[in-house]
Amino acid sequence: MGDAQNYMKRAIMLAARAEGRTAPNPLVGCVLVKDDKIVGEGWHEGPGLDHAEIAALKAAGDNARGATCYVTLEPCNHQGRTGPCVDALIDAGIGDVIYALADPNPIASGGSARLGEAGIRITHGVCEKEARSLNRFWLHSLEAKRPFVVAKFAASLDGKIATASGDSKWITGESARARAHDLRREVDAVIVGADTVIADDPALTGRGDLQETRYPLRIVLDSTARTSPGAKVFDRIGEGAMLVTTKAAPENRLARFREHGVEILTLDTGRNSRPDPEALLTTLGGRGLNGVMIEGGGAVLGSFFDEGLVDEVWAFIAPVIIGGAGQSPVAGAGVTSIADAFRLEDIETQILCPDILVRGRVKKQRDQ
């Protein structure tokens, strides 16, 4: 089983190369092994492109016959933009298929049964936990019909994201900021509020020293369209930008955004006259987005927490003290008792000298 886990971990690593680019599809990697050697490998790079198994079969050529296929997700059994992977595996003469995670999508499931009927030996569950974590955005979107929501913030030891004057650059160091860019590369969209855009003018791109810069959909929640259409966040490169506003936004201001090529989404208001966060996620889910990241500010994060819409938290904690009336990372209405506080589970910590990343899944109220 040790070799099987190593080959599956390789497949998971390959799948992760396409993070942020496969929605509404899952992340899938595949490794073909014959006589203890990798003869082909591949990963799904995006909608309409080869599935991981097809890419690996093309790389292996005739060496695929009799090989063992290690794939992170049960091979699909349906005709979509591409043909069923099970047919390709059967036609190639694959001897064994080992997969990590059963496909919960009723449209594509049933691949293992079909392969078994063709005489191919099936093993499942190898590195299932790791594969499930990799595809947590996609799995959640299938069940909830909305994207998985990650709340990210950087705070001081005394729980402040900025001084009373609004100064926030930089609370954390370079290593923590680089890790935050990794998260931007994984999600389909990054959400911020108008105050963050006005104060910091962020680009919200996913930058890396050795990796191509990612440009997810950048979403600004701005009830009255008071941000500038010339802000960096509204650059149309990559997945583009979206202004999410309300009927309170003056038409002359919205016209400026249209002239700049910014998509405008007008929603009903939720609490505090802000765009309704649940309506926003429903819209994004309908567009096929799997995962989104909320990067601030405190009012926006608070509104999503208040509605119980946050699924995971990434909190970067810096060893500094701000004191005074500094700003909190999560505002909103909050809870009235500690018993009702949002709690994390499956917690992981990472030292990013000199800072610490604490991340975990939000334990839903029904599970407490």
C-alpha cells in the first residue's frame, strides 16, 4: 500500500497544479504505472479540456496497456464536453484502477461499476482524506449549490487589523503575505468591501515568485458605487471584475463602471443596507464558481459570519501589539454569548516567521 499512496500523492500534487482554473469541475490528477515505473501522467486543466485520465493515456501511448491507473477521483461515466473516461480506460487496456474519492455527482458517477464489468480490478479510498481536502470547494458546491467561503484576515496579537487611523500596512511579514497569495490562486473569486478598496487600492491578484500570476474574479461590495472604477481591483485582465451594489447606487456612478467594462450586479439589501451575501453566493453558484475568498474588511467579514455563510478561516497572526481603538477583523452583529461563538475544527497551524497561520473549518451550529 505504501507505493499506492506515493503514486496517489503524486496524482494529488498534479491535480493541484490547476487550482483556481477548473470550476465548475473538480481538481483531478492521474498517474499510470507499469512495471513499477510511471509511464504517463496528467491532470485536468479546465472545462472543455482533457480529463486527467485522458491526458495520462495520451502521455503513455501503448504503454498504457496493462498499466495501473492511480486517479484522485472515480473515473467519470458520462458524456459531457468530453467523452466518458471509463471508455477510454477500457479501450486502452488498463489492468487496474485505484482511485481516492468516489464521485458524488449523480451525472458522472458509476464509473467504478462500469470498469468492474469490463474486468478491470478496482480499489478505492487510497489517500481519500487528502483528495477530499483538495476538492473541498467542489464537493461543497455540489451539495450546497453555492461556493465554499474562506474568510481570510491578518491581525495583531491583540486582534486588530488596523490602527484607529486606518493604517494596516504591513501587519504581517513577507512569508505570510506570500501564503495569502497562494490562497488567492486557489479560489475562483476574491471578495472585498468598498472601504478596503478606498483605503488600500489592492489588486487582489495571486502572485508568486516562480508561478504565473493568477487573476481570479475580483468582487467589490459597494452599496452606493462610491469606489473609483479606476481602482486596481477593477482591472479587466483574467476573470475580470464585478461591482456588487444595491438600488441605492446612483445611475451616473454606475455608468462610469460600465464605461470601464466592469460587470455590475445589483442585489437586494441584507442587514445594514449592504448587498445580501446569501443572494451573492447563490448568483456565484449559478455561474459555476466553486470557492471564494473574503479578504475584508471587518464589516464584510462580519456580514458573512452573521448569516452563517463562512466555511473556513485563514487567520494570520502577527507578533505585534496595536492597542487603542484599532479595527477588528470581524465586525457585524456578532454573537451575544460565548456559547454561540463560531468555533473551528480540523485546525492546522503553520509558522511563517515571524507570523503564525491558524486555519480551520467553521463548525456549523447544527454540529455543535
